[in-house]
Amino acid sequence: MGTTTTRRSGLPLRVPPLPCPFPSEVSPHVERVNAETLDWLVDTGILEDAETVERYRRAKYGWLGARTYPYAEHHTLRLVTDWCVWLFAFDDAFCESGRGAGEITRALPRLFTVLDDLEAGQEVDDVFARTLLEIKGRIARYGDDDQLDRWCSVTKDYLFAQVWEAANCEADVVPQVEDYIFMRRRTGAMLTVFALIDIASGRALTPEEWRHPDVKAITESANDVVVWDNDLISYAKESEGVNSRNNLVSVLARHRGYSRQQAMEAIGAMRNRAIADMVALRPSLERLGSEAVLAYVRGLEFWISGSVDYSLTSSRYTTAWQREEQSAG
């Protein structure tokens, strides 16, 4: 996988290599789902203006779903891809826009009402609550009660974590390293997308398998890899925005005294150790003799390879690096 270079204040910055030992594939449904997901965003009203629609079109979010769930059938690939773009849209509307912890907090009751109480088909006015209800209905249709409950639970954790992140921005706080790592496992929404792996694979984990210590350990390592890779790849996009303090590069630079390049190299080493932990855990998970567990592990591995492959080619991230390179030139 390639690297990306930029320059700030005369200092060159380089994203370290992001090696991945896991397979990389693309779903045969990619072009169809990419078009259908964009249509869904427009038809539901999540995207309202032509400029935003065009920005999402260029980002080709269907390729993220196709790379991270290449084994999914069309209907479940639509589900997981629509959920991913819901998360991107929510992030853009509430977190990247600087609307603040108060506004996110005020949105929680209507979103939690959907997650806890409402059934598909009930009337909801707010566009994010309405589309969240639709996605919840599809999860209920394609999965079982345990899978739905698991997704609802981690989605609520994600939403709560956005309040913490927004409060840091408002207070101009760079969180402590340990606090950031703990909360990044929630602000990154990865548990919400990992909770859909066994629905997309068609092999449901039992509650006991989901709670197994080695399953929890490999999930945490995969979570760390994806969000730390994202912090590296999205640094140019985020470093001068309202979310600039909620990036591990900024956190390590502030609290460990690293230069930004040293912080990037440290994150690269951290994510490589987390990948090594995943590889070391695989034999014990194979010994469980569960096809569902193995399918889940493969799903985590595809998230590692697929998220990097997507991010290094998507305009959501590459445009910011290109602007940096042009300004440096």
C-alpha cells in the first residue's frame, strides 16, 4: 500500500506504510450498490443540496462497503453500505460541522427512541431518526433478535461518544492519550459496523461467541487498527477543522511531545502491533470449531484491508492531501 506526503510550515509529513497481511477483495455488486446508496441518500433527504450530493458521488462510498463486506449478498451489502454512509452523513452534519455538544445531546432522545421503542413503519419527522429507523427495520428483517440488540447497544455507545468528542472541541481540549484511545473505540463507530458482519455473512454468532474473550480481544485489535489508520489517512482533512484535536496525531504531539511526523510513525508502529495481535489470536479462534466465528474473523480482516484500500483512493480523504501538496509547492 502506498504512502501520502504533504508539507506543513515547511515540514514534510509522510503517512507511514500501512502493511496488511489480510486478503483484499471487491464485491461483484459494487457498481450497483454504489449507485443505489447514493440514490437512497438523496431520496431519504439526508443529502439536500446539489453540492453535497456531488461530493458524496465523488467519494464513491459504495466501494467502501464492497471492499469491507465483499462476501455479502446484494441486499445485505446495501444494508451495510447504507449504514456506513448514514454514519458519514451524521458525522458531517453534527461532528465535522461544529454544531456542538449541545445540539448532538438534543438529538439523542429522538435517536434513542428509534433504537429502543419504535418499529419499522412508524412516523418520524427527523431525517436522521427516520433513516435510522429504516436501517433498524432491515437489520431486524435480515438478522435475529440478538443481532439487532447488539447493534442497537453499540450504536447508542457511538452516539454518546459523539457528545464527548464535541465537548472536547468546544472546550479546546486535547484529550489525554489513554482517554482518547478508550473513546476512539466508540467515536469511530467500528463496533456498529462489526456488529453487522455476521448478518452480512449469513452466519450468526451466538451470544456466547460474541462475548468470548478471544472474540472480544480480536475485535478490539481490529477496532484499533481501523481507527488509527483513519487518524493517519484523515489527518490532512481534519487537522485544520473543528475536529483537529480529536486525532491521535494531535493527541500524541500534545501529550508525548512528539513532532507530528514522530506521532505518525508511533501510530504506524501501534497499528502494526495490533495487527500482529490479530494474527496471533487466529489459531485459538480456529480451535473453537465455529464457522460463524471464522466468518466473523474474516470479516474483521476484510475491514482492515478494505478500509485502507478505500481510503487511499477516495476523494473524501485524497482531496485534502492534494490541497496540502499544492499549497506546499
